Amino acid sequence: MKTIALLASLTVVFTCTGLAQPPADTPPDKVKAAVLANDRAYEDAYAKADVKALTDFFAEDAVFTSDDGSTFTGRAEIEGSIRAAFAGNKVAKLAIAVDSVRVLSPDVVVEKGSTSVTAKSGEVSGALYTAIHVKKDGKWKISELVETPLPEVTPHDRLTELAWLIGDWEEADKASDVTIRSQYVWARGGNFITRNVTVKRGDETVIDGWQIIGWDPVEKHIRSWTFDGEGGFAEGQWTREGERWLLREKGVAPDGSRTTAENTISKLSADRLTWESNSRTLDGEPQPSIGRTEINRVKGK
């Protein structure tokens, strides 16, 4: 799969052999527009697993270096590599993202970007690439392609969407004299976020709780584990939609009862959020929802 992504990323750019080429004095922005149009054409050829069409993007003496250090010299070797990559794996979708296009001369262009290939199974792979395109006989051809691995995405990187939570937050109900204080901090190493919760009535602590938030590399989503001081626990899956996060939890109460809930956290600003809990059940029986509550960051924290 990685080879497919690489070849796609590298080959795909400026050179759709069947498209008209801009004249030598075409402004750089016009060249880029032509490159982007060719990218779309390449994506179409890739979706069809058309090895010949993909190979035609290369010059006869082209050189391709993959991210594992393998080098393919000449169109024949490159075609063999593409054909091998597609063997038994023809159903895939390619997406090309161009970062820059530099016109070095009327006949030489350098393109940089990245690719993403999604297999039928849902597996995603990709690479960074640099492509040198030269114009030969009025057509753009890829002369040299160099691929490098995508930077490793760490668990910390996956959690940065929740970094705004770091700090102390408090919800207070003056009528019942109850306060709920939550403190979010990065765990040592920075690959988990931990949350400490204290519920007080007046000066008396009613219950404590703890939550660990991390990235699940198998299921490819943020996951959390929550524990309360009385012995209950829950496991949850996070999904994001804009500035709103849905946490679907399944848990076990201290007496062994089974619980479920869908909790929604909405970011209103850097210092304000709302929390609500719906679809609550206890041993399969519906339970009342908890309406939307505003929670504020503790100043100075």
C-alpha cells in the first residue's frame, strides 16, 4: 500500500500527457492551475488502476526513489513497480495535496506535496514527495521523483485538539452549595491527558473521580477511562464535530449495574464550555438526561 501511495504522490502532478501544456511564458499561477488539473486526472487514472496511463506520466529516463530507499530507473522499471503495487490491491482512492509549485525555467518545474491513499479496508497510507517535471516535445514529464516518509504522528499530536482543556474548570450550584472542580493536565511524557474531579458540598468532599484520555492506535480515535472514588468506572470513545466533542461511555457502577451515556462537551471560548449528558441508561433502563450546564475556567489557572 505504501508503494502505491508513493507512486501516486510522485507521479501524479503536473504531467497529464493527454492535456495541453501551457506556453513557455505562462505565469506561475497558470502553471499551478494546470498542475492541479493534472492531479485530478491522475487521481482518476489511479482509481481505475490504469498502469499504462500512470506510467505515461514519466519520462523515458525518469528516476523514482521511494521512501524506503528503493530506486527505479527508467520508465520500464517504474511501470513494473506500479504494476506490482496494484497486484491484488486495485480498489483504492488517492488524494493529492500540493504544497508548492516552483517554475525554475520555462521547461523545468519543481512540485512538493503529499499523498493519501485509502484502501478498500479503510487503511490509510501516504508520503511526502518532491517531483521535478521537464517539458519534452511540448509535454510535461516527470524526470525525477523523491519520496520521504510522512512525519510520525505521536499520541500527543492526536490529543492536541483537546489541549484547550488543560487547566482548572469549575461548575457551581449556589442553591445546593455544590461545586464540581475539574483539573486537566498533561501526563508525564505528554501522551495522555489526566483529569482529576472533586465534588464538594460546602467544604465537604462528596466524591472524587479520575479520568485518563489517550489515543487508541488500533481503533483510530480518542479514548478515555474514568474512575470514581466509590468503585465505579467507565470507558468512552470521543468523536469531534467542529467545536463539539461527543463522548460515548459504557460503565459499571459500584454495585455492578451497567451504565451508558452520551456526554457532549461544547467549546464556547477559551474559558467557557458546556456539558450535557443524554441517552443515559442503567441496566438497560432509560434514565433522565442531564441538561446543558455551563462550566468556566478558574481564573489564574
